[in-house]
Amino acid sequence: MLRRWPRKRVMLFSVLGLLGFGVWPAGAAQLAGVTLPDIQTVGTTRLVLNGIGLRTYSMLGIHIYVAGLYLQQPSHDADAILDSPGIKVVQMHFVHNVGAGAMRGAWRKGLVKNCVAPCVLSQSRLAQFLAALRPVSAGEDVTLEFRPDGAQAYYNGVSVGYIDDPAFARLMLEVFIGQNASVPVLKRELLGN
């Protein structure tokens, strides 16, 4: 059964949790049968769930993954999030198998679409990133941890690579919430709108 709490209620619980009131209701971050944690901890930094959304594919609405955006402070402003030096996490729980070719195609399209002047997308950096992508099966998690100096990628909690280029890491996050986000509906959901 699909159970989804209203975004305003999730945001209220997030703010109360930040203030130390410990009022995290069970299922507050549940969508399409997937539950994401309300809190992520990166080192000693506590992040709260800003928004949760469903990535679908084609006019048939095939469910691909449920994603959550975690921030140090909740925000609905994509530019402020992208410009902030704070740690950010995008966690994706896949509900459909995605082959390496499809993964590479989607990332290539999203990165190119979001790299507008003065952005310059290094072809060698792009090729290196795309080559590192692997197929993902239903039930697996992919987590992208964005830091001021780059981004760390995890498959099922295991580190699979670090991108030491802050501009490229920002571009990766723009694929989700940037002006030319790959999936505008998912962008709105991740921003809690």
C-alpha cells in the first residue's frame, strides 16, 4: 500500500528533529513501497531529508528509483542548495533494473544538458565518470555524497569512487535539482515543493 505523508508535515518533523524534539514518525519518508531514513549522518554531520521523489521512465510511468535529498538545513531553493558549501546527499533506492548502457546514457544526457556557459565539460572527465558506472538491480542503493571538494559515490554502502572536481560534482547535483534538471517532477519533489 502506498503511504505518503504530506510534504509540509515531513518538513515540520524535519525541523522539529533538528531542534532536538525527536518526533520522527514511522513511514514519514515512504514512497512507492520504499522507505528512506529521515536522517543521514556523514561523519559527524547530521543531514535531514529535504524531499523524496520517484523517478519514472517513459509514458508508461515505469518506476526506476525512489530518491531522497538530504541537507544540513531544509531548503526549497535549488540555487541556494547548489551554492552552499555544506554536505549534501542524494540517495537512490532502485525498484527496477538499470543496465550500464542506460545508466551511462541518462548521465551523459543530464550532464551535457546542465553544462551551460560558462560551464565547460571535460570530455576526459566525462569519459572517466561514465566508464565507472555499473548496472544496478532492483533493491540496490546508490548514494552520492556531495562535499565542497568533490563527490563520493557508494553502491549498497560500499565506496566505488571519488570525484575530486568540485565543478563536476556540482554538475552531477544539477542533474537532479539544477535549472535543466533531467526530471522536473523529481526536482520539485526533492526540493519539497
